[in-house]
Amino acid sequence: NTFHLVSFGGWDGKHLPAGATPEELYAEFQSYNTQNHTLDDSFVLFDGIDWDLEGNDNLHHPNNEFTLECLNQMGVLSQLMKNNGYIVTTAPPESYL
């Protein structure tokens, strides 16, 4: 089997949007992920998510720090995803060392 994951982040990548609740983020993911039912009702585009939030080359960029809000979004969204049968993975920071 092949699994398809949405990756959030990457070097210089955006963090999650401020002001969005984890429930809103999950609802948006679920809506997008299940919008194409041409094969059958169980068809989904992605099997889960991969967290890969990192920093930015610009030392003064706000994405060089994780806000408490972002960490909460990640934790609760991960729980929602797992509770609904999705795969949740993470790339460890500094994994190239």
C-alpha cells in the first residue's frame, strides 16, 4: 500500500494560521480531503498529516519560534486526526545531524 500525507512546514515554510482553532483546521482538512467521491464514499485524497515545522533563514522571522497557540493547534489537531483514523507523523527537528 501507498500512503499519502500532507506535510505542514519545511524550512522557511509557514506555521499554522493564528486565530484558527484546531477544530476549524480539522474541518477544513476533512472537507478538502473528502470532496471527491467519484470512486466511492470512502475515498480520501490524503491518509494523514506529517508535521515538519521548522525555522527560517531570516533570524528575525517569527517562524523561528513556536507560539503556545501553534503548539496547541498541533497537539489537538493531531488528536482529532488520530481519533478519526488518520496517520500523524513528525519529522524531528535537526534530523540531519
